[in-house]
Amino acid sequence: MDVSMTLWVLTILGLCALIAADFFIGRKPHDVSVKEAGIWTVVWIVLAALFGLGLLFFGNSQASGEFFAGFITEKSLSVDNLFVFILIMAKFSVPSHLQQRVLLFGVLIALVLRAIFIAAGAAVIANFSWVFYIFGAFLIYTAWKLIQEARSGEEEEEFEENRLLKSVEKKFGVADKYHGTKLFVEKNGKKILTPLMVVMLAIGTTDVLFAMDSIPAIFGLTQDPYIVFTANAFALMGLRQLYFLIGGLLKKLVHLSYGLSVILGFIGVKLVLHALHENGVNVPEISIPLSLGVICGVLVITTITSLIAAKKQTAAEEPQKDSIGA
């Protein structure tokens, strides 16, 4: 898809306008209700759908299909990221009324960092076609690792701060308590970070680790930087509302890791086949419609089996509770 600089600028300005509107509507710190989170989750999904349809009418069917496949993949990977966001919130004891502010700025930091990743990835792909082999192998390895972790049944580990976050805390210092929505406070004539600023940085920089598999995954579906960026943007910007909407339901998605491993493994194979095809090897290539069908099918099946498994587990636990109560 041929994208002019004008369209790039208009798209970025449009996304900035949406982010600004989202910020000003929810600028007052408050506890987000399920109803509010549900409404805004639907709004972001509708906006993404309208953008995808816009690509269909003003671009072509391939661009639209690639966007929807990329958006759904990034969205599903983002749901898995919410587990870590919950751990971060607990680690820093973030007050409930400040959590939406943390997620808003944390996601903005993540979006900027991902844009850098996308630009770098596009430049590498444009000059070195063999990188598809690396991306494909990495995704297949990640898929295998997800399955191993899911089968181990280990509890989620406590969040540990990365080196960048620790160095920032050491250099600037951190206040011992939250100060409303302030990011910096003055202590002994020196400005130091508030815990709110630290947790925002934690959310944003931790997302870089998630980008290590999500960026290669979406490049496996499309090599168009414009589609890669917009799919990531729409997937990330609705993440804050999704956190409050399904935060309590995440533990019921017990088979999510299996589903994501299948998706990542499938895209990894797709990348390897594409690389072989580019090198003149006569192998079949996986089309976007097929990719979209596999991704949606796996997510639907995973969700259904997860809910059935969670229901059975709840039913099995109830007699035990009754016996203990007796």
C-alpha cells in the first residue's frame, strides 16, 4: 500500500486527537466502573473497525485484511499482557482511582517505544530479507515456550523492576507515598519522582518486552509499516478500558497461553514459508484470509474451552467449601 507523507501526518494527528479526547473525558481520577469500561472498549473496537473499512474503500482488500489480522493478533497478545499489568499495580500498591491515569500514560510510552521498534523492523526487513527466518524461528520458539509455561501450571511470579527502571529510581529518587496525580515533588530542594511516575514507566518499559514477540508476529502478517503501526496503535489504545472490563475475568482464560502459542507458531511458520518463497523455493504461501480465519478460530475455541474449564473448576471447588464450612 502506497502511503504518502500527508496520510502519515493526518493519521498521527487523528490518533493524537483521539488520545487527547480520551484523556480529557477521563481526566478526573476516579474508579472506573464496568459499564464505563465496556462502553469505551466498544468505542475503540468500532473505531478500529471503521479504520479497517476505510482501508478497504480507499485502499484495497489486502490492506484491510492485513489490518484486521494484525489488529486481532495484537489485541489478543495485549490481553495476555494484562496479567503483568495487574502484577505491576499490586507491586506498587496503586490506588484504584489512579489506575486509569497510570495505564493511559503507560500505554502512551509503550506506543512511542513500539513506533521506534516498528521503524527499525521495517528498515531491517527492507534491506535484509533473511531476517524473516530469524523472526519465524523466534516466534516458533516463543510458541513452544508458552506451551511449556502453560503446562507447568506455575503461579504468576511477582513483578521485578527492570534495570532501566532501577537506574532511573536511583538517579532521581522516589517519594515514599503518592501525591495525587503529581509526577514529581520537591524534597530538600530537589525534585524527585513520585510512585505514580515510577509505575507509569514500569508499564511503558515492560511493554517493550511484549513487543519482542508482537512486532515480529504482525510483520509476519504484513510488511507495510503503516498497517503495522496503526494496528498496534488501535490495539494499545483500547487496552486501558479492557484492563478494567476483564481484569477480574483474566484468571478464567486458563487456555489463553495455548491459544497464543498456536497463533505465534502459525505466524512463525508463515514467515519461514514467505522467506523460502522470496529465495525462490517453490513452497505454498499462507494467504491473509486464511491467516485471519485461523487467528479468529483459535481465539474463539480458546475462549470457549477456557470458560468451560473455569466453570468445571468452580463446580469442583464448591463441595470442598461446603465440607469445610460444615
